Amino acid sequence: MEKTETYVHLDEQGVMRVSKTRVMLDSIIVAFQQGHSPETIQQQYPTLTLEEVYGAVAYYLANQGEVDEYLKRQGEVWNDWREKCEQRRNPVVQRLRSQLGGARAQVP
């Protein structure tokens, strides 16, 4: 009997990855939900084989509730990071914004 391939695994940070790559399952599922074919998705992620893309989609379809909960948690993580980044004042960005504001004031 042949060994069954595992197409999705959790990495050390709890992120679902496809096969032995760093490609996040999130990316594959969002593309699939947007109507992209596995062939198109594989072209977007050349480190994946077509088999791995189909395997990731099959994993999603077989575990949709679990994966949807995971995607929801991932969305919350990204939103938290986005908020933290927006709250931090980057001195370079602040300087550029002030220079841009000064340049606009000089334009007649």
C-alpha cells in the first residue's frame, strides 16, 4: 500500500502551510474562493506542485469548518498587527509627511 501524502501542516507558530513549503494555506484557499483554478494557483505559487495545490484544496473541503475557524483567527491576528503598526509612529514616515506638507504649502 502507498504512503498517503500530508498536504497541510502546522508550523511552529501555528500557521497552516502547504506540504513542506512556506506557502500559507490561507493564500491557496483565498485564491480558490475567488474562483481561481488549481492550475492558476500553481502558476502563482511555483514552489508548489499541482498535486500539492489540489491536496490543499481537498484538505480545505474535507475540513472546511476547522479551516474557516483558522482563517477567522488569522484575520484577527492580521488586524491586530495592522492596528499596532498604525499606532506606532515611524519617524521616517513622519518626516516625509512633514516635508510633503511643507512642499504643498510652497506651491502657489
